[in-house]
Amino acid sequence: MAEEDDAAALGDMDGDAPSAGKKGGLKGALPQLLKFVLIGVAAVIFIVTIVVITTKILNKGGSAQTAIPISEEYTVKRESYDWYTSLDQIRTSTSDPVPASVSVTIALGYKKDDKTASTEITERRIEIIDFLRRFFSEQTVEDLRPQNEEVIRQQIRDQINDDILSNSRIRDVRFTGKDVVQQ
């Protein structure tokens, strides 16, 4: 029996030691594994945070740079015109006490593809030239200054539409040449 007790004691040590080492090894490896997993997750969170902050700093807010503001002023398209440019150059003198020479070439703008306007302007071409000659001969040098061009163009447009044309309208008047020479 003594041998059995010694063998049991040795067996217990031999048998228990490996089993205790295996249990202790698993118990020791699990916390080590969890520790490495937590360190990895913390490292990924740290790196992602640094990348996001750096990107925001470099882009200064990101989407604000890519948005292009569009003003209403630029979204409204101006109407496109066809231009009647076959009027002769108008030459006359101003109504000043010392008359100045006026030489003007005018283009009349009408609605695009408006055949009625084109036809009527062509039919009334002589009347329009006569009107323009009279109009400029009634003006003074002061009236014909560049600052007054917009007003003159509107007056010409309105008078041609009211007094000469009946079936159509001109939309714009432009000077393609204008010389006022004082003597």
C-alpha cells in the first residue's frame, strides 16, 4: 500500500501537473488574447479619428468648396435676337447753333425667327431711314454724348414701333457706328 500511496502521490503530481498547466495556460492565454484584441481595436479607432480630423482640416469643411453658388443674375438668359443690318449709314447735322456732323449706322433687333418683323422692316426701310435722319438732325451734340446712348436707343425703338411698324415690334436698337464731329 505504501507503494500505491507513493505511486498515487507521484501520479497525482504527474497527472495533476500537466492538467493544472493546461488549465492555467488557457486561463492565462484568454486574457492575453483579449488584451491584444482591445489594443488593436483602440489602435484602429485612434487611426480613423486622426484620418478624419486631418481630412477635415485639409478640406476646410469638405463640401463647401465643391458647391458653386449661382446667382439669379446669371441664370436668367437674355433673349436672342435676329438683327436687321441693311440700313444705310445715316449722315446729317445736329441742331446746334454751330452744327456738328453726325454719322450713324444702326442695327435693329427683332425676335428670333420672326419672319413678319423681318419682312415689315424691309418693306418700311426707306421710312425708317428717313425717320432716323430727322431724329438725329433734331438732336444737339450734348444729346448725343455716350452717356445718353441708352436713352437715345430707347427713343428710337419706341418711335419706330409706334409710328412706323404696325404688324411687328423691334426689341432692341444698337449703334454699329456713331461719329459726332464738331467743327
